[in-house]
Amino acid sequence: MRNCSETKRKNNDEKILANLESVFAYYQQLGYRSKRPCAQLQTLNNIHATINRRKRHGQSVPESWHTAIQQIYALPTQKQWEMKNALDIRASIAATRESNYKKLAKIIPNIRIIKTLFGDAEFNTLLDTPIDSAGAFLFNTILEDMLASTMPERISTILKLYSGCPVRDADIVAYAKTHNISPNGWTMREIGTYYGLTHGRVGIIIGKQSRRLAQQLTKYYKSYINNDIETILTDFKNIPNLRPRFEFYRRYKINDIDVSEMNRAGQWLLNNFVKQK
């Protein structure tokens, strides 16, 4: 009789351990320990009741049960899992945006002006948009054309400095270095000090020129985001060789090449093709 009872106890212990392992596998696959009613939660609660009953009667509880239960409760709660998942998603988005920014900055050197003109949300939309090198080249061409044709060079430089865009002027580069100015953009006060303008005057200049440029660029920024290349090509057909240069970059799928190198290569080929004809 005793052997039969011990065998029954052993079989029951193994069955409960198997149930605990099944509960752990379920929650592990789920990713977290959920409190929502389900068969696994009911099983876990029943096993806790069994453990408490055994302790009240001075009966032993297998160590393997405790180990399995510890594994279950080591899993994150649903709230912890959701918080970690949200952080992981944000980190992934941030990493993708940083990568896309570096790639786009090679093709659109003044890309940070978009942030000044349209704000953080639109700038992030730009960074979240799949990169088309040929389309980015086209957008950069009209952006540079507008910066050159709609405002004096000094005003354009002020806008670039404020936005954190690269400026080739040797004096400005040296000044920024000696005064430890952030590469992410000059403040209005720093710009004013350099040009001998008041902080308020710099603000007026930036505000006025930003609004004007944003009005002119909005249509084409949206066209680029929506991959409506034809609108840009049609409206800027006055720019020499714009369409053939765009088609050249698209045909040969040029990626991760500095825009100045792209322009030189494209222009050289076009000039030579013209000569051959």
C-alpha cells in the first residue's frame, strides 16, 4: 500500500512539474507574465494552492517546483514588457533616422534647413521616408537653386548657420572652431556677434526668410516625400540638364556618394556626350 502511495505522489509531483514547465513555456513565448485570465494562470494558481496545502500539512514540496516557479516569476510583467518594447521601438526608429540622416546629408548637404522651415515632425517624416538617391539629388538641386535665387548670399549663410548646415567660408569655419560653436547650429546671439547684428535683428531675418523659403519649397518638399518627381522636373525645367542628370543617377542607382562628386561625374558625362554628338 505504501509503495502504491509513494508512486502516486511521485507521479503527481512529475505531473505538476510538467504543468509548471508548460506554463513557463507559454509565458516565455508570449514574452511576459500576463495577469489576464487563461488556462495557464489557472494552472499556476492551482499549483500555488497545492503548495500551500502541503506546507500546512507538513508535507514536502519538490525543489524542482520552486525552481520552475522562480523561472516563471523572473519573466517581465506585461507592463514591464510593454515599456521595454516601446523603448526598443523608439531606439530602433532613432537608429534608422540617424542612419538615414547620414546618408541624406551626403546628397542634401543643407538637409537641416528642412527642420528650420517645417519643424521637427516634418524633419522626422523626411528621415522616415525610404531614400531614393536620384530623388534626393533632384530635391537638393532645387533647394540649392532656391537658396541662391531667393535671398542674398549673406542671408542664405545666416540661415545655414542657424540650421547647422555646413558652410565652406574659411573665416566662419575658423571662428566657429575658436569659439567652440556647436556644429548643430549657431544661436541667434552667436550669429549676431559674428555679423555685428543684434539678437533681435537676426531673429527677424531668420523668421522672414524661413517663411518665404517655406512657402516656395512646401510644394516640392511634398512632391519629394510622395515620390512625385515629375512635378519637380516640370516646374524646374529651366535648370540646365536637370532631367538627363536625374535619369542618369536613377539609371545607375548611385548611392552614398557625396552630392558634389555626383554633380561633377554627371556633368562630365553630359558634356562628353554632347561633344560626341
